[in-house]
Amino acid sequence: MVEIERKFLVTSEAYKKEAFRKERIVQGFLNTHPDRTVRVRIQGPLAFLTVKGRSNAAGTIRSEWETEISLPDAQHLLTLCEPSIIEKNRFEVNVGPHIFEVDEFLGANEGLSIAEIELESEDETFARPDWLGAEVSGKIQYYNSQLSLKPFKFWK
């Protein structure tokens, strides 16, 4: 499967009033190699194992494979992950025919909020809400796998 997604910084908390869902996410990475990342995620009552390939140059397209796993398996796998574990609240917001997923990071990444939108094609147009800031697609330091290795609180 191929994922087409763009990422943006968030300029205000206005998205919270527009959100139709909020979930807590805890995730860790078993592997953060640039050619493949292997992620364990607990999202609400569900758990997933995900493998992502290398992104294209723009950082918008990459292969992704995901399967649901049991919660006990995910909790065990989190103990085997590379440092550190990512914690965040995810808000889902309808904007036109699209859904933005806004991640409000917690812990060592507190103060960082990133909005993602999945698209059908790389050149698909979409409405930009007022709270959407600068695009960070392809900027590796904003990848969750990299935020686990160098959290936002350590950025200069």
C-alpha cells in the first residue's frame, strides 16, 4: 500500500473546537532505519504494528503496511522499542471532503503540534484551515521516528 500525505505545523489551538474525535496515542519504534521504520502504536483501545518505507524526495509518498495486533502484544513490544516513546493526543477535523489529523505532542515533544492530511494523489487540492501553518512534509526532524530519537524539547 502507498501512503500520500502532507504535514504542516499548527499555528493555534482553534482546531480543538472543530475536532469531531480526540484519541490518546502511545507509540514506539522497533526500527528507525531510513529505508524502513517499524512502529508499535496503541491508539485508544486498539493496537497496530506498522512498517513504513523510505519517503520520496518531497516527503509526501511512501509505502506503508499495517496490521492490528493485540493490546498485550503491543504493550510488550513497546518495552523493546528504541528510546523514546512518543505520546500525543490526536484530534480529527473535517475540512471540506478531507480529514486533518492534528497531533498535539506530549512529554519530551510538548509544545509541538503537527497536522497531517492524506490525499489520493500528490497534486490533489484541499482547503487550508486558518490554523494550518508552514508545510514540513519531507523535513525529517518532524517524522515521529526522529522525534523519538531527538525530542522537540532538545531543539535549539
